[in-house]
Amino acid sequence: MDANQMTEILDTVFRTLYENMDKGGLLFEEELLRPNKIALTQPETERLWDILRSTGFVGSLIGFGNEGKLEITAPGIQMMTRYGSYKHFLAAQNIGQGAQQVTIQLGDSASDERQPAVHQQKTPKKPKKAARSSKQSPLE
């Protein structure tokens, strides 16, 4: 399998997961590969699984009855929403190298909640003193 075939397969898998994100994950071989007519050898299937998980755009589900299921992650949803496809995302990365760097934050929301947010704080401005008029008040 060459790089172009891998990109086509990744694009198809990301699109399918994005379109079915309401289902709580899809079985990798039965609901992602076979319906999209993606025929791979066992080593290629394992390699694809590893590549998908390493992107950060897809995660595997854990728990009873979820073995072999993948779901799109928040960064994956962000990538698909912003670019429409994995191929467009890759094209934007190649074009944007000189002009603009796009960053999609990877990580799970659970770990983000535990870490304190870092915000830039503006230095408070000193209150302006009231201007004195040429007339002084009787109390001064």
C-alpha cells in the first residue's frame, strides 16, 4: 500500500466516522472497512489501526462490547469541520507551511479539565485623578 492509497483510506475512514459520530463508535472492520470496500491484508489492517490512533483524530473505545470500535475525537471533529476532509487538511498543511501555521490541539477533555488554564492577564490601569478646577471648593 503506497502513500496515496493510505491517504485515500484515511480520508474515507475519517469521513465515515464524522458522518456517524452520533452512533458511539463504529466497528473497525465490519462498519468502517467492509462497507467502504476497503480490502486489506491483516498486517495492513493492523498498520491502519495504529496510524489512525496515532493521528489523535480517532480513538478506540474501551469497555464491554466495544472491542474493535473507533470513534472520532474532538480534534478529529474540529479537523473535519474546518477542512471538510482529511485530504483538504493535508493540502492546507502543505500550502500553509510558509504562510500560516494551523494548530489543532490534541488531548482528551478529561486531562484538560484537570490542568489549570493559563490566561494572559492585563495589567490594571491606574485610575485617573480628577482634574482640579481653578476654583477651589470651600472645604479645601
